[in-house]
Amino acid sequence: MKHMIDTLKIEEGKVMMCNMPFIITFTKSIYYMQKELQKVAGNSWKRIVYECGKLDVTVLQSNYFAMFHDDPAVKKLISDRRASFKFCVDEFNKMGKGKLEIIEEDADKFRFVLRLHFCGIALAYLEHETVREPVCYHFAGIFAAGTNTFFPGVEAVETKCVAKGDPYCEFVIEVPKN
């Protein structure tokens, strides 16, 4: 089975992944963008960045499954929600965005805990400041969308963050309690 990172194509003037335009940027730029967005949008910046993460993964997964829908391994993967969830975690790790691990998995209750080591966003914040609350909303959105594909209705909340001084970033993914 082809991995998402295997679809990365770098041509002169163009980078694509899963037939989707893709940019590579420095984590310091993400820090700067989040800080500027916070000035302009107040606390709404968190939801904006979160929703961008969700959109990124929703489109990426959709394109991936469209590209390989005839692959027997992908068909099998789609039919097994737990295997699909683990596949998404493995794909994230292959992309070099940090080291993600599953700490807790309760598929029956749609509740998961993911731990992210070497989070570039949090590490970029540490170069400038220590914060009081988590800042990795983009990754929270990514994890929500990646999980939501197979476990509908879940959202992700970062509960620990390297930028706060925690040893890793941790995300709880579950159906929100009303």
C-alpha cells in the first residue's frame, strides 16, 4: 500500500501531496502567524487555526482515498476503523511533524489520547516565550479530522503542551460532552 508521503512530488516551482498543492514552511513562521492572528482576531485565532488543521486533513485523506480506492489494502483499511486510526498515526509520523503515539484508545467510546513528541509549533514558541495554555491548535484540528473520518463526531483538545513546560504535547480526542 502506498503511504501518503509516497505521493509527495517536488517539481520545479511546485510541491504536491495526494494531488494537493503543498507548502513547506518553518515553524518560526507558524509561531509568527499565530501571534499576529491573535492580535487581529483575539481568542478566535484558536478556532481559526484548529479549523484549518481539520480542513487540511479532510482534503488530504479524501484525495488519498480517491487516488487509491481500488487498492485492496486501502479497501481493507477503510473497512477497519481501528486499523485506519493507527494508519493515520503512522502516516503522521512518516511526514516528520513529530513523533506521535497512541496513549489511550477506546474505540467503543470514541475516546483517544495521543502524545506528540518534538512538536515544531510548541518548540517554536519555546524559542520566544513560555505560555500558560496550549498553542498547538493546528495539530488538534489535524488529529480531530483524522480521527473523525472513522469515528464521527469527535473533537480534539490539547491538554499538555511543550510550550507550557510540559514534557510533550498531549491531545484528548472524544465526542464533546454537552
